[in-house]
Amino acid sequence: MESAGEAREARVRLPQLRLDELLGELQARLDAARGTRDRVHSLLEAVLSVGRELDLEQALRRIVEAAAALVDAEYAALGVIGSDGKRLSAFITAGVDEEEIAQIGPFPEGHGILGELIRHPEPLRLAKLSEHASSYGFPAHHPPMNSFLGVPIRVRDQIFGNLYLTEKRGGQQFDEDDEAVLSTLAVAAGVAIDNARLYEESLLRERWLKAIAEITSSLMSGVGQQEVLGLIAERARQITGAALAAVAIPMKGTDTLTVELAMGQGAEMHQGLVLPVDGTLTGRAFALGAPVSSPDVAHDERISAGPPRFVGLGPAVAVPLGLGKQARGVVLLARGSGASDFSEKETEPLMAFAAQAAVTMELAERRRDAEQIALLEDRDRIARDLHDLAIQRLFATGMTLQSAGRFIQHAEASERVLRAVDDLDATIKIIRSTIFGLRTRDDDAPGLRARAVRTVGEAAPLLGFAPSMRMEGLLDTHVPRETTDDVIAVLSESLTNVARHAHAGRAEVLLETDGRELRLTVTDDGVGIPLQGRRSGLDNMLQRARKLGGDMEITVPQGGGSQLAWHVPVREVTAPRER
């Protein structure tokens, strides 16, 4: 009886077990369906969140955060591929705080597994990072990472960068579903990145247009060239995010450019610097009439001699003001060390801005030329009137008085008439001198700037190197001509002394004026000036200074060598323009 009961109980228990299994399987499928529904919902939310962002940097950060949440990864990163297509130019992370990033050190450039995705832009899923052939290892203080999932991000059929996910939570591995979800997010990310780029480009274009309008308005309202050059440099620096901006223009009568204006990091080292066209970064942009860039301006061989002036700076671009061979100058922009290079998309609007600025400068100069022509024509008219009317009448009056003097019997009256005739002759000479001055054209005469540059250039073969030169102030306006000859003589003599006696490998020339005093400083790194021996050249330079009411000092700068400081007062004169 017991065996029969047990058999019936077993027959009842068997369907119950099968029902439990079916219910359990159904519950698992329901949970899977619910999980899939939740994941799709999360994916849609992530796509919407990423797509709403128009700021590119914020969009990239949202993409990283959304990717980590979707596949339940502890660490996530987005590497942006640089313009060379081989290395990463930016690296956005999630899951690592600022302190940990500082301990790890510089962001990766694209070696190892990260480089594998750059070389082969296809989804890559690994159970253990270290077992892959391309594994490069981790730097010190880097958190441990094993499981890995990476997918490329494409923007208009071009690889923008890659998403990297590591350490799936719970010690699990990334599966096919994770790869599918992340690939879907990457597609949405590509669209969002493209939208953010287009938005940034439109904003950038609007800023360039506003800058051009501001420059045009300033020039047309009669603002001086120096102020306009400053406006060009400042707007270009602000819009491109550069740390330094410098504007160099050609110096008339020489093969050099002079930095008329510099602003930003280390600007004082660039202001007034004279740069040869041949062999320099700025000069090459001027000669080619096209932009010339440098990935690291601080170590570029095309930087002219002189003290280091690009310390802490990295990527740079020199853009001509104008198109082709008609360039009116060059704008040099440099970003901080470690910053991104100037891309083609940045250089193109910068070139358009520079070209428009050059056109505006050309129009302003033509307006100034027209005003100058009107002034000269007015001076010619005055000269003609003085010659044809005043002098003729004075001459006729003098002749009348002279002839009338013969009929004057009174000796004293006759003498007064003759004195009046002499006064009229003197007045005629003064007027003739004034007419000559009105008709004299001295615009083509070389000024102090051009003569100083030529003198330095002529000394280069004797020295065996090209001295660096910097000029500041309105040298051609404030320094009278009678002082210019002495300045050039002292400059030539001082450089000759350096070549003959100093055994120097470097020399620097600074010529500056503030309108009250002219100062010439020549510094070299040679053996110094001997205490004994012939000093006729130095005595001559000292005499020239004292003749003009100035003085001269010779000192030993820090680091050795010698420094000659020659300074004289100058009288401020009025000139039509700075040459």
C-alpha cells in the first residue's frame, strides 16, 4: 500500500516540477524582455541627451558619460584623432577624478590598444587587455583594467575618434549586446558631433565678420594705423585662443620686417623686433603670401637669433595680411605649449579675415594718399600765389622805391628809402625760401629705421652672424636729421668693435625713443672691453653723445660680455607720417 501511495505522489510531483521550470523560464524571459526594454529606453534617452548639446566639448563629455552608463562600465574615454590621423589630439575621460589624472600623467597619444583602434577602426572586444598583441602597458598610478570594449565614431564617413570602455561592473565581460548598444550610440554621437561642429563654425564665422566690421569702421573713422594693427592682433588672438599675437610689416627700403605691435604672453620680447624675410617663419609667410605653421614655435629653426622669446608657447601660424605677393604684413599667432595645432578649418577663416583687413588698410591708405595729394596741391597753389603775386608786387614796389630815391633831395629820407628797398629784398628771399620748402618732397629720403637696419646688415659679414635688432618708438618722427648721422656712426662703430675685439657669438641691438630721449644699446656675449689699449673709437662715440647733450655708459651684463648704452636728448618734431 505504501509503494502505491509513493508512486501516486511521484506522479503528482513531476508535473509540478515541470510547471515550476516553465514558470522560471517564463520569468527569465520576462526579465530579459524588461531589461531589453529598459536598455533601449536608456539608449534612446542617451541619444536624445547627446543630440541636444551644441557645445562640442560638452557633447563629447556627455557621450562618454552615456557610454559608461549604457554598458555598465567603470571607466570610459573618448579619444579624438588628430589632423595627422595617427595620434590622439584630445582625450575625455569618465570614472577617473582630477587627482588620479594628475598622478597618472599626460594623456595617451595613441599607442597600444588605443592605437590599434586608430589603425583598424572596427569594434574591438577583449576579455583581458594585457593578452592582446598590441598591449602597451599602463603608466604608474593607473587603475587596473582588464575587460575592454572599443568602437569608432564616424562623422561624415571620416573617423573622428574612438570610444573606449573598460572594467564592466560585477567582474563580467562585455558581450555582443554591449557592442551593439555602443555602436548605436557611436552613430548618434557622430551626428551630434557634426551638428556641434557646424554650430561652432557658424558662431566662429559670425565673430570673424564682426571683427572685420569693427576694423573697417575704425579705419574709415580716421583711427591711426597703430591702433588698427592692435585691433587686428587682439581680435585674431581672442577668436583663435592664441596666447600671443604679433603684427609685422615690411620696412621700406630693406628686406626686413619690423614687429610693429605684439600683445599677450612675452609681448615685450617681440615689440620692435626686426626680422629678416629670408629664413624666418614670419618672413616666409610674407614672401609666399600664404600661411606658414609650426607645431612647436619654441624649437622651430625658422626663428631668428636673439634671446628666447617663445618660452611656454607651442603651435603657431603666420598669416599674411593680403593675398599672394601683395601682402602688407604678417600676423603671427602662437598658442600655449601643449595646445592643439592650428587646423585648416581655423586657418581658412583667419586667412579671409587677414585678407579683408589688408583691403581695409589699403583703402585707408589710399584715402590718406588722397589727403596728402590735396595737401601738396594746396601747398603748390600757395607757392604759385606767393611767387606770381606777392614776390612780383614786392619786386615792383622795390623797383619803384629805388627809382624814386634818385629824386629825393633829403639825405636821411633817401637813406630810409634805400633801407626799405633792402628790407623788401630780404623779404623776397624769405618768401622764396618758403616757396622752396613748400615744393620740396622729402618722403623718399631714408629714415633712421631703414639706415639702422642697413648698418646692422652690413655688419653681419664682419661679425660672422646676424645680430638681433629691436626698434621702438617713432624714430623717424622724433629724431631730427642732424642726430641721425651721429646715431648711425655710433651704431656702425660699436658693431665694428664687437667684430674686431669681442670674439662674440651673439649681439643684440636696441634702438628706442620716447620722444624725449634717443637710446642705443648694443649688447654682446664676448670677452668684454679691455681696460688698456686704444680707445679712440669709444672716445669718438662719447664725444658725439656729449656734443648732443647726452652721454654713454659701458657695463658688463649678467652672464658676461659688454653692453654699450649711448643716449642723447631729442627735440620732438612734427612729421607727416612715420616711415
